[in-house]
Amino acid sequence: MAQFRGKIALVTGASSGIGEATAERLAKAGYKVYGTSRRGAQTGQRSFEMLPLDVTSDESVEAAVSEVVRRDGRIDVLVNNAGFGVAPAGAEESSIDQARSIFETNFFGLVRMTRAVVPHMRRQGSGRIINVGSVLGFLPMPYGALYAATKHAVEGYSESLDHELRTRGIRVSVIEPAYTKTPFDTNFMEPDAKLDEYREARAGVNRRVKEVMATAELPGVVAETVLTAADAANPKVRYAAGKLAKRLRFLRRFAPAGLVDAGIRKDLGLDARHVVASRPARAF
């Protein structure tokens, strides 16, 4: 714990799930941790203090970051974890407004937090920005296209940002969990433009997600990976969190694309539910 004593960590979305587990793990390791949530939940039995913060508001982000800097004069680790998902649904079952809403939190919220914290890290000449992504940042998710799109965006932003900031003593990493047993799926936003054409597939994917979530790894697995990234002398840009995530990362990197594609469709039962008549090949 001595090596982290005096270091300050700020964790968004820390009222439950991965964010709470991460804040607790960092605090146990010796960091002074500030967790955040939109409601500014009471600290209670937690080993860290909670601050109110809405990542979709410029004013709220600036106020929270300024408060941490006012109290402690620095921020050594920023963990961007706040986010939400849309319940399994066809991509066209979400309106443009709903698409904007999920990007506003999952991606632009992360950008807001980063822009608010980086100036302080630059002045310090050091810092770690750790973004909680997903295996869906490098894999597709049929009937979860908007969420997967936000996580793909996080991957591209993080890798580019790491190249920009590493010469200033700041490193950026993405944590890539697979299914994780948290209240996340109970807070899914329902698609706001449901179509009967997708009813059967939507229900099937929902069932499959619930089956997998029943045996998913605990959020502590992700929290431990965050600590590894925060502590590494030479951090990696990407960290797969947990056994399934590591297996999927390996398959994505080394397995033929057609094999991965077929595996995704088989796991979700897509071809079994929707058999599309084959069309004659086109000559080019």
C-alpha cells in the first residue's frame, strides 16, 4: 500500500458494479479514491468518498474535477467507467435520439472527463487514464449494435490518445471485460422504436444474454485488471479482463474471420431463427 499512498484516483460510475469494485480495490491498494455517480450516493460503508457527477454535463464534470483538485492538488488516475446499454434489439429499433443518448454517456462522457483531467496531469507530468471498454470494442454484437459502436469508439479514441500523451508522462489503457455479473443489464434502456419483425430475434438474444450473465465473472476481476494497468511501469494499451475476454481476444487475433463470425452467429442462434434464402453469386 505504501507505493500508492498519497495518490489520487477518480472513478466514474462508482455507485455499483464494476465502478464500485474498482474504487474499492484502488482504495484497498492505498489510493485516495473519489467515486462518482449522477445522484452523488452516500459514502456509507464504502472505503472511498462519493461525489455527484453527471458525465453528460460540462458544468458537472468541471465542478467535480475542480473539487478533487481543490482538495488534493492532483489526480493520478482517472477511471472512465460510467455508461449504460440498450436492451438487445435491432439497430433500427432505436431512434436517432436514443443513439445520441448512449453515445452522450458512453463516449462523449468519457471525452468530457478526459478533457477536464488531462490539463492537470500535464502540469504534473504524469497520470493514468483507464477506460472501461468491452470485448464488444473489438467484436460485433448483433442486436447490440449501438453499445458495440460506443465501445469501438472508446478503443480508437484511447489508442490515439495514448500516442499523443505518452511523451508527457501520461498513459492511456482500455480494459476489455466480457460478460460481468453486475446490475448493468437490469438498467438497460428499452429500444424506443420496436418493430415486430425483430420480436423473435430480440427475445432469443435476450434469453441468451441472461443465460450467460448467470455464470458471468464478478466485477472484482475487472477491478483487479484496472489496478494492474494503473500500477504497470510500462502499461499496455489493452487489457482483456477475465478468462472469457482473454479467450475472445485470442480468437479475434488469430482465428480466421469466418470462424469467429460463424461462432458469434451460432452462439446467438441467429441462423437457426432466421434462415435467409441464398442468392446466386454475383460476378465482379
